[in-house]
Amino acid sequence: NTAFHPYDAAVDAKGTLYVANRGRGLTFVDNPDYAQHRAVQDPQSAQAYALEGGPEGVHVLTGAVDATWTATYTNEGILHFDGLRWTALQESALGGAKDILDIQYDPSDPTHWFAASWGKGVLEFSGDQLVQMWNHTNSSLQTAAGSGPSDVRTGGLCWGQDGALWVSNALSAQPLHRYDPTTQHWQGYSAGSFNGESVKTLLQDEDGVFWLQSRTEGWMAIQVSGQSTSTRRLTRGPGSGNLPSASVPAALFDHDGELWLGTSDGLMVCFSPYNAFNGKSIDAQYLLVAENGINQRVLNGQNILSMALDGANRKWIGTADAGVFLLSADGLETIHHFTAENSPLLSNRVQSIHVDPASGEVYFGTNRGLLSYRATATQTASSYSGIEVFPNPLKPEEYGPMSVRGLVPESYVKVTNTNGRLLYEGYATGGQFTWDTYSLSGERAPSGIYLFWITDPLGTQTTVVQGVIVRGNP
């Protein structure tokens, strides 16, 4: 059977054979004809090179490049989880493209999206239908120098403040490209000494400056003005970026506009990326915390592979061999440290992270598969018009907390019963408040209706919502 690729198998007490099967997930056989059945609705691949959000759910990108940014020719496609079920776009639906490294949805049309392929250029979709493959023959994208005649390597996508899609193009004389979806016009941009470098991830800061990841030289800032560009490198050495090495696998801009850098030798922060083109310093700094009277670097020596931001500006940090950390907004407090030894984390190698901004759920992509964690922070709202209490009701079989999401920043919440007795109070984390359903004195709240009294920091917005708890028989 060419579709049967077992990794492992086990037999239960009833004689049912369970098989971990590549491409079909967990299957079982309980009949004399050896017909396979899906045991659970799970992803069809354990590969999770990158995780990206979308209008609904999370996308798992199975394609990858190796440590030298060479194509791995992974053909397991793009997986999508909508909160209930998994679907997949296989290689045939991707026009034969392998190694999809990034996707981005059109902010003005949730059915319109793009994928960056390391070898086939940029793929444009309407829903699940591929409508165009953009490459060196029909766009400004260029083939990789020294490679095959049709090897177009795109690794990073970013929707610019101008409403256009911006694309990174590796080993190209023009490493940055702009695509206008309305006119379908492409424009390539030179980047001076950065031309021809192997580049991948692409970000844009609040000032409209693009930041492009280089395999060998850290990150580069690119300011576009008309047809021309200005550039500055963030790399090794004092005055040039102060990075410990040129290997910076992960980076993000937080809610304060600071550039957080995950290097192969720990965590650094560029507190003033806005200085990139005014002649001032953009040197990154280590964060220091006192331990036993001695200042220590935060995540000192850790090889950081991935980072993500939650609704409270906290940082999730994934490492090569030490699991995942959740740091406070300023990075000085370690809130959680999950490993394969102290949690359900499948592996200590966490190569991708995605935080669902609406639910606060955090997805971890490891070299052994994907799992998620229901965290306490969601994106904030501008008003209380979209508040949701969940789960509501909290049923006997549900052991988790009760949360309220859709809150404005720094909301304060008091929880009472219908008689007005105060049971709990505290601040929201990002746009979400979480109650463990215990009173301040440690008593478990019984079945009943509970009121959440909510106010913003200035007291100008207030509201009350209710949640129901249903306990089982004692």
C-alpha cells in the first residue's frame, strides 16, 4: 500500500492495532480485512516549521529550509486548523510548490491570501484556489544567483502601511519587492551592499521602515522613498548593532515599538529602532536581572528559534533545546518555563509559535509535532461592545477557569454572586480576565450565576456581564 507509511504501532487489550501513519495521522485497524480508519481528526504531518494566523484558526507550514537556508523540498503542504477540524492544501493544490515559508492574508479580503515559496516564488490564492504563481517570468522577482534558471526564493511576506504586499527575494540583486494587488504591478528595490544576500523574514516597524533578516549578517533596515532606498545593518560589534553573532533566527516588534531579537546566544532588545536613519545608535542590549546579588542576562546562552507576542505585550520565546519561556512585557520576569519534562510539550525544540489574538491560545510547533496551551492574554479592544464570557456555562466536565475577553487595556474586574458578595477581583491581562472559580478565601464557587463588574482605568467605561457555573453531583 503506497499510502501506508507507518512510524510506530501498538495493540490494545481488545486486539485493535493503532498505527502512527505518515500522511494519515493516527489510524486503527480492528477488522480482518485490515481496513484503516482515522482514530482522531489530527494534522496529516508532524512538521511545523512555521505557524501563521488567518481570519479563522492557525496555519501550519510544513515546508522548511535547513541551517544553511537550503531548500529541503518538503512537500507536505499547508495545514489549517479552524478550531474544530484540520484541512490540508497538498503540493498539487500549490502548483507543485514545496517549502512554503510564510503566508499573509489580504487585510481587506479574508478570502485573498499569498504564500512565499523557497523556489517557486509567490503564490496567490482566492479561497483554496491557486489563481497565480508570481516568479521571474511575470513579476520583478528574480532567480537565485548561482542556482537553477527558475529557482525563485521568497521567504518573507509583509503587508505594508501603504496597503501593498512586500516580499523578500533571496540571492537577488533586488532583495525587496512591492506588489499592488489592485493593479497587479510589481516593483523591485535595490538595497546597496545587501544585494545578493540570502534573506528571508520581513517585518515593518511603526515608522514604515522594513527590516529584513539576513542569513549571515543579522538584520537590515531598509527605508523606501519613491524608487530609492536607504539601508542600515544591525549586526555584530559595538556601533553596528552589538549582536553576539550574525545568527538571529527570530525577531519581533512589540506593542511599544521595540525590536526584540532572538539570537543563537540569548535574548537582546533594540530599544530605539527609530534611530536607524538619524545617525544615532541602534545597538541592541541584553536584559539583566539580579540573581543572588549578581546581574545575569535573561535567557543567557539560549539558542532562540522562535518568538511571539501576546495581547498583554508578553513574549513567548522558543528555544533549540530548553523548551519555551513566557516573559513579562519588560522581559525581566519569567512567568512560565515549559519543557518536555515538566509539561505536555512534545519536544524541547520549539521552532515556531503563534498566539491567537482573539482567544489567547498559544500554539507551539516542535520537531515532534504541534500542541496548544490556553493562555490568559488576548488582544485588547477599544470598547466593551464585544465582551464574551467563556466557557458559559462552565459545565461539570470542564475543569478549567472562566474567562472574560474583549476588554479594553488595564480593565479592572470584580466577581460577585447575585447577593453582591465579592468573590474575586483583579486586572485583565491584555484583553482578557481569568477567574479560577475560587473565592479570595480559597472556597470553590458552587453552581450559580456570577456577575463580572468591569471598568476601564479612568472609570469612563463600565459594564456588567454574567456567567453560569454548573457543578456536578458532589
